Amino acid sequence: MIELVQPTLAYLPGYVDALKRGWHADNTRGADAIQEDLEAIERDATLFVARRTDIEAKGPGITLPDGTVAKRIPGYALWMWDGEFCGMINFRWQDGTHELPPTCLGHIGYSVVPWKRRRGYATAALAMILKDVPARGLKYAELTTDVDNLASRRVIEANGGVLIGQFTKTAHHGGTEGLRYRIRVA
């Protein structure tokens, strides 16, 4: 089974290993995102892990898939751990509203490294992080996935996700079709 851990220097070698093996949670930017993280870690590993949590949105902007930079919103990332690094889940929101800026596809995103998939880790991680949604003033979380990502659809549905509909992603996110789900928590 997995646990969700705060990114720290102690867990960082597992994250770096996953990057070097070709994994990154940002599957749209791929190699660029991997290189960006490796360079940031090389420059200042302590700052890198500290910036995985930014509840007050004071950090630098977020680089979007098309290379533009969007204003940061409150959020944090946790790493999945089963004795070694398994992936990441993140939660982001805007205070006082369920709305998200158009540059942010959903409240929660997750990714499991390929060599740890099909073990229920994403389903378990999503169930764990959903417990924090009400504490952020939200009655539900919205998540999105690609139309053809059946594994992700199953993860969301296993956690009570209800399909709201299909939509076209912004140009920043490739302009492809996606599915929007809502999970009520309160």
C-alpha cells in the first residue's frame, strides 16, 4: 500500500530517479518538464522541495505546455511512497470559489510512474487527498482526463466521480478533447 508524503530532501532521490527514467507528472510538456525540474534541483534542491507546497500562492508562475507562464494559485503536491517513489498527486484551488482559471484544468491531478501502475495507487492517493477538499472550503473537486485514458477514468469513478461532460482543452493544454468529472465531498 502507499502513503502520501510531503516532498523533502529525504525523498528527493526517488523523484530524481523517476525523472531520469523518463517520467514526469506533466505528461504534456514531457522532456522539457523533466529537464526544468532536474535543473531546478541542481540549482537548489531545498528550494525545489519547499516549492511543492505553496498554500499562499507566493511562488513563481507555472509554465504551461505551450511555454507561457500562468499566475500561481494556492496548492500543494504530495508524493506517493511505498518504500520508494511511486508518483505524485497535487491539489489546487482558489480561495472562496470552486472556479479555477482557464489555465488550470482541475482541482486535483495525479500521475503514477509506469513501473508502479496497475496497483491501485492512484485510486488510493485520490481517496486520501479528497479528505482535504472540505478544509479548503470546497464542496466538490473537479478533475479532468483525456477521453481515451480509461485508467484515469476508472480512478476518478472509483472515488465517486460523476462525468459532467466533454470539453475542448485550451490551446495552452493542446486543444484536444477531455472529460470533466466532479466528486462531491460535502
